[in-house]
Amino acid sequence: MKQAFSNLSEFRAILAAQEGIDTTAQTAAADHNAQLTKPPGALGRLEDLALWYRGWRGGERAEIGAPQVIVFAGNHGVAARGVSAFPAEVTAQMVLNFQHGGAAINQIARANGATLDVVALDLDRPTDDFTIGPAMSEADLVLALQAGWNAVDRSADLLVVGEMGIANTTSAAALACALLGGDAADWTGRGTGVDDAGLSVKTQVVAEGVARHAGQGDGLEILGRLGGRELAGMAGAIARARDLRMPVILDGFICSAAALCLAKTQDGALDHTVAGHQSAESAHVELLRALGKEPLLQLGLRLGEGSGAALAIGILKSALACHAGMATFAQAGVSDA
């Protein structure tokens, strides 16, 4: 299969050329919304979500019928520094759990009518320790971006991306710190539940990585230097969804860090996305603020896997069901004040 891009320059060109929201479709949806049997704005953010979705997908009354969840998995060289409460082999073990249907995301995807695909990215070949050098070569970064791009189902009408990778909150914290500034401690949380000593080590690892790589290029360049294959996979999938005019629900801290790399490469690269939830990872609220995204849910989740975003599928489905199924004032014979 011919790849859409073969290097970072070509990927950047794709991001720069992607089209924005269809304002004509959005206006038509807004006109229909104004006729529904409710006071103006009575459904709050549900109304905004419906108009946003229709602006990307078109059609005044289309509903979500084929949501896709993709979980990307990768291993990190910095795991050897003791930044996680779990060993690196847990990544591969959890991939098997996903494939056998035993993880939380399997249940949440099923409950919300979504298909679930799992993409494991070179688990036997962790990224390099980013405190010593770049985590990935450009070739490895491009391969991971391509894997994400190719994993998106063209027939889907909504995308959720999630991740699994021991030490990936360390990578996400380093990305956020390098791209948004501040101290390593501002962005580094407990992740899988490290104790105080583990948090100190993790914060030091983030600080070392940021000191080595910050300011060395745009979001994609920093993604290669401090990221992981699963974060790059998510970035590639988010970009492909934009190419297909497919709305995306972002997951937690790690997914948001991957998305940040796109936003810091191309203005507007995340216009087709909403934030599914605010996770319990301490710095996620600041990362969402930097992205300009207001979360749909706040349930204290810190699991990853796309779990919070997949839960938000139901909210978006409900928003569109109301927009499509409610009667207008004229249809219901209700007076429109």
C-alpha cells in the first residue's frame, strides 16, 4: 500500500493542507436546532456538540453508528530508570488482555457500540532512553505515525484513541514540559501509582529529558525526541481522522500530550477534536487548558486505554440523537414563543 507520507516534511505538508469545518453544514444544523421543541440553549453543551459534529460530517440529522476505538501500545527506554510502579513486560501482557476482551476498555467500548482495535508497535524494541538521546529516529517516528494513520477505519464516523505503555506518563510529562514550559514537577504525576521516591526519580528523568531536547524543533520533532511509538500512533490516527473529516474524542493526559504535538506543529490541527474527560493525573487540567479543550466528563479516571473518551461516546451520541430525533415546534404543534 502506498503511504500517504514517507517523511516528516510530507506529514507536515498534509497537516498544513487539511480543510477546516464546513460552516455551511454547521449553519444548517444550527438552523434546525433553533426549531426544536425546547427553549434556546436548554440542552447546553449537547447543542454545541451536535453542531460541531455536523460541521465536520455534514448532514443536518446524521447520527453516530460506527464509532471506532484504537488502543496503541509501545514500550519506553526510560522505564529502566524506575519511573513506573509496574515492569515493562506489563505492556505486552495488557495487549493480550485487550485482545482477549478482558480490559476495562473492552467493556466500555462494547457498552457504547464501538469497535475496538489494538495496535502493538515494536514492543520488543523499546524507544531509547531520552535522557541520553532522542527516543526515536525520524524513521521510527514516521513508521509509528504511519501505523496510526493506517489504523483508522474509513467507514467509522467517530474516533477514540487510547494507549498502553509502561512509563508513558513520563514521556507525556516531558512532552508537555518541553512544549509548554514550566518545571518538570509541574507536569509529572504519579502515573501508575509510584510512591514519593518513585515520583522524585520520575521528575528528575523528565527534567533531564527536557533539558536535553526542549527547543529543538516543532511538536513533531519533540515527539520524536521525547515521545513513544504509541503516542506517535495516536498522533497519526488523529491526523488521519481530520483527513477523513471524522470527529475525534481525546482521552486523558497521555493522549492529550500526543495531540499537543500536532497542535504545536500546525495551528488548528485539533479543531476536529473534543476532550472526553479530565483525568486524575495531576497535570491534565493544565494540559487541557493549554489545548483550549473543556472536558465532557470528570470521573477521577487515570487508567488510559481510551477509557474516558470511550465513555464520552454516549454523550455525543445523545447530543446527536436529540438533534436528529426531536420534533420541531411546527411538527409537534407547539407554540414557538
